[in-house]
Amino acid sequence: MSSITDPGSSPAGSAFPAGGVPRRAVIGAIPVAVASAAVLGVDGCTSSAPPARTRVLLFFTSHQAAVVEDATARIAPGPSDDPAEAGHPGAREADVTGYVDGMLASLGALDEADASAPLVFAGGPWSNRHTSGPDLMARFMTLDPVARIAWRKRLQGWQEQYRTGIATLDKLAGGDFVTVSHARQDKILASESASTFMAVLYEHTIEGLYSAPEYGGNRGLAGWKDIAFPGDIQPRGYTPDEVTRSDGHDPVDNTGVVADVIKLLGSL
């Protein structure tokens, strides 16, 4: 659960229209300091979601979880959120909301008298995805006193940001963020009023989509499979063939936006 905090703000105005730049090209080509401002959407879509999955919430209320699920799905939409993403899982499919909920709830473990290990640093050094035996990644490390103080402060801040941020999204939507169209959600998320919340929400969306599943996201290895990443390959290691050959289709298409971004970054 390492942090890649980006304090940048989101742009004002609506998101890219239908037929615009694919969002994964932007996510893959732009570094976090720039990409945290990108909120891609499809005009005219509604906020209808796939059938609800059973989820035990640890921090969020059911409404808060629904708002976070819709908001993160605008940052990383899947097939049900944008037809252009057919075959590419997004935040819903990877259960990013479950990742965030578990992370925020881990504050309780920090306050336990028995100093239980919160879901902060997985023990490792590897799981059992490529070997037999126990999943060593499922063991979480007990934090030392200084780290506990630092993480308590960090998690308390994030909890407040989510409470305030969700309330702001609802207010900007006229009462309930979940009930408005995708186009309206995009405009809300790209507004100056939501920019502070968007910075942390973007960070946690990417973490929940691509981090090790032991942290609660990347359900079914959805994010890793999409980018052809095998995960923690040890102790088996890589064969000579795996080192030399391509590991599959590059999810970032060689589109004009990629070339433009690389050119821009080279000039900075």
C-alpha cells in the first residue's frame, strides 16, 4: 500500500467525448503527476452498473461505497462503463472500492491494544501464485511505533478526505452522485471543487487496479492480466524464453496521444 500521492488538480470542464482518446492510453503514457487530472467519459451514458456483488463493508456506508465505485469507474472504466473498453477490466471488475474500504478500515488495527498488523505492508517475499505452499504475501507486517504513528495520521487524513469528498460529489450532483449520468459525473469529477478529492481518488484507483490482490483489489488478477504482468514470479523466476520474448499485447496502443505525450515530456 505504498503511497504515490499527487497533489495536482483536475481540469475544469467536461471529460473527453465519445470517440475520443482511449483512457488507458492516457493512463499508460502520462506520469502520475499529469495523469491524475485525466477523467475520461462517454457522453450520453447513464450510471447503470453491473449486478451488485455481495460485499462486506468495513469503513464505508453502502451509499459511500456506491459513490466511490461510480467515481473510480469514471477514472478507470470497464466494459459496462464504456463500450470502447470491451475486453479491458476497470475499477469495478478489479473491486477498487473494496481495496479502498479495506485500506481505510485498517486504521482500526493500528488502534488495537494488541498491536495487530494492519493491511499496510504485506510480508512476502512471495505468494503461492507460481509455487506450492503458503501465500506469504497474505501475512502483514506489524509496524514499529514510529511507523504506526505515521500511518495512523495518514489514514485519519484519508478517512476525512473520503467523507468530505463523497459529500462534495453528492452536493455537486444535486443530492446523489450515483443517480446522474456518466457525462454529468465526469463534469463533476473534473471540476475545481472536486480536485482535491480527485488527487487521492486517482492514486487509490490505480493502486486498487494494479496492486497485489492480497491488499484487496486487483480481483481475479484483472489488472495484471490486462497488462500481461505475471506478478511475483519468485521463487520460480523467469525462463530464458520469458526474458527474451514479448510478454503479450501492449495495452497502451501506439496512438497519436502517446507520441504527443512522449514528445511533450522530452521537451520538459
